[in-house]
Amino acid sequence: MVLARRSAPTTQRRTHPRSRDPAQGHFRRIGKLAQFMIHGLRTEQELFPTPPVPPDDLQANFDTYVAACEAATEASGVAARLYTEKDEALDELAADMKTVIHHGVLGRGRNVGGTPSST
């Protein structure tokens, strides 16, 4: 039995395709717009005397969003690190198993069942 060597683990982050890293443009655009709206609602109360969503509520939602983005980014980094460790451990296990197979089977002239081979 020959075990195929796995390719080297990738160092790319594994994230959900819809997730957004806070450093990406989407966050910056939404964040700037939210901050602009909050500032405008607070400073221009004559124009917006009773907004449908108070600026304090917008600020709280924005703060929650920022915290969730930061937590998701951190969790993504931890998950990527754990996947890398898992892949490295699997590679080491497979290499050790190959060594045992080559040493035990080929080195002693026996097949896996333990009986002498007919060579």
C-alpha cells in the first residue's frame, strides 16, 4: 500500500466567502457612511428633529458591527492557524506511517500479515 504525500498546507486564510475583513473596502465605505449619518443626525437636529432611528441607536449598532468584524477576523486567524497545525500533524503522521511500513514490510521481507513473503 502506497500512501500519497499530501501537498504542503496552504497559508491562505479560510474564511466564509461572504465575510468581510475590517481592512477591506466594504467595511470602510459602510463605516464612513454610518459615521457620517450619525454625525449629521447629531449636528443637524433642525433638519432631522425626529429621525426614524436615533443617532445613539445607530452608534450602538455600528459599535456592535465593528466588534463583530474584529471578533470574526480574530476567529478566522485562529481557525487558519489550527487548520495549518492539523495539516502539519497529518503530514508528520503519514510520514511516520510510511517509515514504519517501509521498515517493517520491505526491511524484513514480510508482508503486512507478518508471514514471510514469497520472493
